[in-house]
Amino acid sequence: MTDENTQKQPLSMTRRYRRGLILTGVLCVLAMLTAATLLFQRSYVERVDSYIAQICDGYAAAYKAQGTHDAMSFAAMLPEESARTLRFTLIDADGTVLFDSKTSALVYDSTNTLYAVMDSILPNHADRPEFRRAMEKGSASVTRESETMQTETHYYALRIDTPNGTQVLRVGEDIANIWGLSADTLPLLCAAVVLILLAATLFSWWLTRRMVQPINHLAEHLDTIEADVPYEELIPLARTIQTDRKLREDNETMRREFTANVSHELKTPLTSISGYAELIETGMAKTEDIPTFAARIHKEAQRMIALVSDILQLSELDSNQASRTREAAAEAVPVDLAALVKETAQNMTVNARRAYVTLQYDARPATVQGSRDQLSELTQNLCDNAIRYNRPGGHVELRCGVGSDGCPYFEVEDNGIGIPQDSQTRVFERFYRVDKSRSKATGGTGLGLAIVKHIALLHDARIDLQSQVGTGTTIRVTFPKNP
């Protein structure tokens, strides 16, 4: 039994093109032959109708010009060749068949002169449509199918008014109809289909090879895929592949850098903790130095705890961003941004006092759809960063409200050391520090702004940064307008 979980093998593009071209060729041949047969049949029928009409008019005029108007005089007019290919019928006004070239017997004397016409064995033709129409309108053209459906008989009837009375001359010819023509051309049709099939097979093999070969070449040179695109229709695919490869390379680079940074950040406090612990363990530390060493061990441990906590939070935000769906967005709740700003200011007051920084806030009414915990983390990280990279006597102000465009915003302004122009585009990268010595002295992990960036992305928010070295920094987070 076939495993239901087995993936279905994709169809070969080469085979599909070949089959399509072959089928198209065969269908085109059949359509062309059918159309040609129909057009030929129509043209041929028109010529037959015109021909028998001319013959009938000519014999009728000659017959009318004669002195006598009977079967004998009419039969004498007919040449043998016409009688073999055409059927001439002379019908009296009451429908009696006076003469029929297919059924009436002609009697000749020893000098090969016609001297008698035996009566036709045909029934009365008063009910024949060509006879009735000719009697009414003067002429009529009628086509009748044969019983075998292979031929059809074309009749042209003309009314002749003579001194002896009214008669109708009818001329008929049997021709092959569309079915008969098809049967006649069937061998030719079959031969044409076979030839076209062979030609289409060879042509499709050559064409698909020319079409697929550049694509195979493209797959072998993915590094230059955009420059080697053979067909215009493949440009979007090539761009997608190139972008995906670049993203993979960038992600791999970021992963290596992140791993190296984490290892470096953890190695420093671990080395300090191990060194101080070893001094205490071996008794090399003096009794009066043990509290100092213990305090340093505690400080480095706290630094590790903060670093691990930020890494875990960043990892969770990455996971949320990768798997974000409409359902996740639907779980967002209204968050009072003004209340959050007040809470953040209260929580960060102690840190501000330790850094000799004045902390103020201007909380105007504003509501944001999102996660309160994440938004709280965003405001606290931005506030902590403004305090950490400030100077004694500096100030930090938190603001929130609704802008003139109707979008809620949260803003942090400080008059700290500022950010150089060349670093402003990188401060939201993981572990990036403008002043590494200052960051380590204040206990920063280098992940605060990276966390802010991810939370902003999860809330479809925009971050704007304005900073000048020695003057200060302003960071504004603008959220989407509430529905």
C-alpha cells in the first residue's frame, strides 16, 4: 500500500511542455482539416447549385424554343454525357413524370435515331418540394440527403410555360456530403495526424530543451541568479531567491555575532566571580576584604542575571515576531499609555536619584492596542537608557499623548551625552554600545534598545531618534491610529 504521508512527486515541466505542444499540434491539425473540409464542402455545393441552375436554364430555353413540347422532343435534346452525370426530369403540370433520364427507356431505330420514349416508372411528383416551389415561384433549389447519409442530391427546378401548357424541368446531381468527404479524406487525415504528431514531438523536444536548459543553468549559479535570469517571467522568483539567500546569510552572521557577544558578555562576570570566589576559597583573601569580594561577586551575579533575563526576553520576542498571526493581533487589549508613563516614572525614580538625574513626565490621555507587559518593558527600557547615559545634574522627561495625525505616541527626552551621527542607525542592534566603558560601569547589557525595537515591531510602531553629542537625545515611538 502507498504511504499516505509520502509527498507527491512534482510533474516534470519538460514533459508537461512536450505533451502540451504535441496536443496543441494535433488539435490544430484536426481543427484545420475540419475547417478546410467545411469550407470546401460549402464552396463545392455553391458551385454545383450554380452549375445545375445554368444547365437547367439552358435546356429550358432550348426546349421552349422548339415547336413540340413533349418527352420525345426533350429526350432528343439531351447528349449522352450529360445524361450520365446529371439527372433530367420533365414533369407535367399535374405532377406526372413525362420523362426521367435515369428511369425512362429510349428506343432507337437502325439509324440510331430516337423514335420512341417509354414511360417513366416514377410516381407522381406533385408533392415534391422543388416541383411545388417552381410552380409557385418559377424556380426552386432543393437539397435532399440520401438514405446512406454519404451523399446528397441537389435539385434545381424551373417552370416552363409552353403553348401546350405548363411543365417543370428539373435537373439533379448526386454529390458526396460532408460525411462522404470525411470518409474519402480519412486516410489523408490519419496520415497528416501521424506526421504532425511526429513533427510536434521533435519540435517540442527541441523547444523544451532550449527553454529548460537556461533554467537548469540558473539553478547551478544561485550566487549570480539576478544577473543570469533568462526569462522576464522569472525575475520575481530570482529576486525572491536572492533576498532569501541574503536573509539567510545575514541571519547566520547575526547568529554568530550574537553567540560571540553572549559568550563575551558572560565570560567577563564569570571570570570575576570565579577569581574572587577562588581567593575566598583558598584563604588568600584577607578577612577584611571578604565583604568587598562578596559584594563584587554579588554585583557580577546580578549583571549575569540581568543579561540572561534580557536574552530570554529577546528570544521570546523573536519567537513572537516570527509566529505573529491575526489571532495574536486579535488578543491585543487597550492599554492606557498615560497610566503606564506615570507607573514607569514612579518605578524609575530611585534609579534617577542614584544617578543625580531629575525625572519628570507629561502624561496626556492616549490609548494603545497591545500587550501591557511588553509596552511597560518598552517604556522602562527607554527611561533606564536615558538615565544611564546621562550626566549628574541632567534631566529626563517622559511624555505621551496623541499627535496631530491621530496616532498615539510615547517620547523620552534627555540632555545626556548624546549619540554620534554614525552610531544612530546601530544603537538598536544587539550588544551595540556607543560608550562601552560607560555601559559596563553602569551595568548595561547592551540589549535594552534591541528589546525596544522588537516590541515596537510587534505593535506595528515606528521609532524616531534625534540626538546630538553633548546636547541630548529624544526617542519617540509612534503607534498606529486606533480603529
